[in-house]
Amino acid sequence: MSIIQDFDLGSLDTLLRSFTQRPQALHLDTQLPLVMQSLQQDHLDLLPLPGQGHTLQRWQTLARIAGCDLSLAKLYEGHTDALAILSECSASHRVGQGIWGVWAAESAEARTRIVGREGDTVLLEGRKAWCSGALQIDNALLTAWDSNEQPQLVAIELSHPSQRILAEGWQAVGMATTTSVVMEFDGTPAVAIGAPGQYLSRPGFWHGGGGIAACWYGAAEALADYLREHCRKPRPDPHAEAHLGAVDAALGGARATLRECAAWIDANPGANAELLVRRTRAQIEQAVSQVIQHVGRALGATPFCHNSHFARLSADLPVFLRQSHAERDLAVLGQQLAQVPAGAWQL
């Protein structure tokens, strides 16, 4: 065998480029809807509503689900959030059967519009991005834009033939089984829920944002438990113990923040919780990022490769954590804090 002296990197790049750009196959976990149905049958989806004295219990449940599986948490959180929204908008009679989702993310490339209305019944046209669980749920609440350019919350049934699922663009590895696809509507009937703008203006919008942070926390807590178990082994591992100490400091502060936030919401259910929830989400995100780093460095490649639960959480959590908008959210938090009188940080 002779060695090529004038190696053609251009040909190599061409070959690698086609391999790099190969699409991910759509992956559905058929067990997800079955677990959701079991949770419903046992009434384990009927969580205490936020702001009614048991917000912490609600968030503890979300954290427990997230510590099991984040794709399940995505479906479960969306379903239970939908039930809370329907209650807050005096529309609990719309719940019926099946699994619900909430699709309120907006994209410049995909906008759903209301093109007809008769009473509470509306017709939808356009597209909606980030429709998590569209292949696994039965009903959804989504924001659509009315003729006055106001967001109107509407409820749809996923079985209607006027809807089309566009799944080709879903290329996730982490959180892959949530299949957060694009939905296309062509005269799709829907029911208006609440008044235009109410979805964003209601107190429960920020209560739900705190619930997402509880999911982040629950997944990080589950990863941290693997490190704690590792450090219980009889053979000393001072590096791992140092990582465990850092994890404890991060999670201890995050837990206290979530508990304080839940207590404040219960004491002030009708107040605007935006500032407190934004701060809470920022603190939980920072703590979770630290846990991911410390646990991975302490345990090495073994659990990533040989423990299915650890591997799924480790792949999913960084993606789920990006429901935070990072520095954009921090900038808004900073703007709001700049208007707070001095002394807001005093003990």
C-alpha cells in the first residue's frame, strides 16, 4: 500500500459534508402516551392549581416526573398546564377526554391567524411552530392572532382533517421523542378560550413559568443522585467528593429559591409574579448548568454509555434547559431590577 503524498482535502470535505448533513430519522416512543394515559386513569394529572395554597406540591410533582424522563415531563407539564389554563379562563368544561398540550411559542416563519369567527367558534389558517407532542396528544391550546393583531388562545382537536403535521424539520437528538413539529392549518375549527390577550396577562402565565423551572430542577436532582451514590462507595474519591460538594451547594440554593417562589405565589395569587419567576428561573438555570458540568466531570463516560436513564437525562436536559432564552431573559430581569428601590437584596 502506497501513501498518497498530495492528499485531496477537497474530496474529503465533499464526502464528509454529505455524511454530516444526513437527516435524523423521526423517533417516537410509543410508551409515552401509554404512561400519560395511566397517569390520567389514576387521576395523577389533577394537580393542585397554582396560587391556591399548594403550588409547592404541584412543582414537586413536576420535578418528580422530570427526574424520571424529560420527554414525559414535557407532555405531562403541557397537559397539566393546559388544565390550569382552562380553569383560570373559566373553561374547565372544555377539558373532556384525552391528553392536552400548550403551544404558545411564536416564530417569525410560522404564524397562526384567525380568519373567521362566529361566537366562540373560530377558523384557523397558517402554521404553528414548536408543537410538542403533536403526534402523541389529542387536544391543544395554542395562540392565534386575530384581526386586531391580538393573541387569542384557542383550543383544537388534533383529529380534525384540516390540519397537517410537518415533521421533516424536527432533527433533535436531545428531547427527540417530544417531536415538536410544525402544524399547518387550513380552515381548522377551534374554540376561543378567554379574551384576546388573556393568556399572557393572566397571573397563571408566570406561575407556569415557575413550573418549568421545577422540571429543570427535578432532572438535575436525578443526575446528582448518581454522583451521590458514587461517593457512597467505600473507595475514597476526593475529586468526586469535591464535585458532590459543589452540586450540593447549587441544588441547596435552587431548592430554597423554588420553595420561596412557590410560597410567594400562594400568598399573592393574583399579583404579577414576573420579576420573582424570572429571577427564580435564572437561578435554577445556573444551578442546573453547574450540576450537569460537575456530575459529568466526576463520573466520566461510563454512565453516559451504560445507564439508559442517566444517558437520556444527560442528552435531554441541555435541550430542555433552552426553554430559557439565556442572556435575553437575563437582560429583561436586569431591566426590571433596575427599577426596584434600593435594599431589595437585603436579608
